[in-house]
Amino acid sequence: MPMMVRLRQDEEVSPTIRPPNSILIVVGREEFTPPQTFGGARCVATVDCIAVGVLNVDDGPTVASFAQTSHPSLALLGEFTIESEGHLSLRDVFNREYDSIGVDVGAVQVTVVANDLTEPSEVTFIVGPG
């Protein structure tokens, strides 16, 4: 059965965030396992959580959003398949939610793209079937 991805249709502006520790996470379950380390990478994942290092909070905000397609000016940070309970949630390390998207239960493909490979100030999570 094809996966149904539901995106907001109200044309709201993507959240502008100053995440603590300059880290954003996307989680697929309420009880998730965050990555223990970045190991030198900018973007890493576990079975149900993606973590992305973003622009230092002292240098400015980060714009983050879910989408179905990418803008050609954004660079690939990573491609991951994570498990979902029916939604993905964009959060900071203190578990504050900034955005969410409904998806099918089970495996979900998430491609992470950004405007910079070292300290991105714009991150897009492209969601598709797992």
C-alpha cells in the first residue's frame, strides 16, 4: 500500500528556531533512542531518531521544515529510514516540539538537506515512503 504523507496546507512559515546545544532532532516515536554521538558527522540517526547539528545559537536562528521535495540549492546531509508511530516530530534536545507531520506507521524514508554542510541555518526534512 502506498504511503500517505500529509503536509500542512495552511502555508504557515517554517519554524525559526534557536535550539539549545545547536541540535535539532526528528523523532518517529514518543519513546525514542537518540544517537549517543555525532562521531564527526553533521547528521546521524538511530532506528527512530535523526539528530542534526545546526547553526550555533549565538550566530542566529535556524529555519527547519518538513517537505516532500527539495530545493536545488540545498545540499545532502543524510538519508535515513526510521520507524514511526504515525507521525514525525521536529524537536530540540529538551523535547520541545516545533513542527510535526503525519505519516504511515512503520518505516519512513527521511532525506535531510541543508544550506550549509558544516553549520546550516536552513534544514529541510524530505519525507517519503520507507
